[in-house]
Amino acid sequence: MTDGDALTIDDEILARARIHAREVVDEQDLEIDLSALEWEVSARAKRRAGACRWNARREVATIVLTRRAYERYDWTEFAAVVRHELVHAWEFQRFGESGHGPRFHEKAAALEAPRHCRSFAEPRYVLRCLEADCEWTATRHRASKPVTAPDRYRCGACGGSYEVEHADSGRTWTTSSGYGGAKSALGEEW
Ligand SMILES: [Zn+2]
Ligand SMILES: [Zn+2]
């Protein structure tokens, strides 16, 4: 991909995101000052599909959208990311702070935006052998049996036991009850 192509994609991302933001503001009565909202595209971000920064001194929110996510997602999915970041921008502009608390949740639900900034490229689970001299690891995107019941399976290289890590949170388990415990401890963050 040449720089020229990359520029065109970034321009397209920003144009579509801005149009979508305008629709959301008009149709959902989202009280956002679009003139105090800036947009950027990140060519480097690998995990987050989007982010929102707040400059308290200038009182300007900046939504950063990830080029890789735009290339990977269909528009419906990517538009939901834009709405998620718009909720952050709304919180920053109105309250000077933003998180994923009840106020965020309520607004995100009204806009049909996902509650969490989903990471998109990383596998959700990492399997790692526990034997000292074995380097075996594997990744899984879904909670398949080797993820939910690692005590019933063995390392793919040495036959030893392995642990499973939930990549987003870093929580690990080695048994099916450990999986259940990690899952319920994380709740909404799962
Ligand atoms: Zn978020
Ligand atoms: Zn092993």
C-alpha cells in the first residue's frame, strides 16, 4: 500500500465517521459540541478499535479511530465503535471525565453502542504450558473446550498441563471451575 492509498483510506474513515456523528447528534439528540470534537486515524493501534482523548485545558475531545479496525470490520460494526467513542466525547464535554460506568452504559444503550471498547485483532485466550522446560503456547478466539476445561486436555507439545489466560484481563485458570470463577469475577468485563 502506498502513502497515497493510505491517505485516501484515512480521509474516507474520517468523512464517514463525521457524517455518522452528525446523524447521531441530529437523530438521537446527543448533546455534543461537534466544533469542540476532533478526529484522528491511528495507523499503528493494534488492539483498540477506537479511543477518545480529552484535553481539559482546550476543552476539546479527540476521537481516534483505528485504520486496521476499519479495514477489518464491516461498516455497521465500525459505526458502533464511532458511537461508543461519541459517548466518551459526550461525557468529557459535559462532565469533564469519562469511564464505562452506569452513566456511560445508559447513554451507550440509548445509542445502541457497545458498552466496551472491544479489542479486535488479539486472540481472546492464550494457552500456555506449565512445564518448566516447555515453551508451548496456543491461542483461541472462542471459549472452546480446551479453554473452558483445560484440566481435561494436555499441552500440544509435551503432554503436560497448561493454563489459559483471558488476554484482555490477564486472568488465568487451569480447571473448568477456575474458568467459571474468572468469568463470573469479570462479569461485564468478560
Ligand atoms: Zn470506551
Ligand atoms: Zn508442554
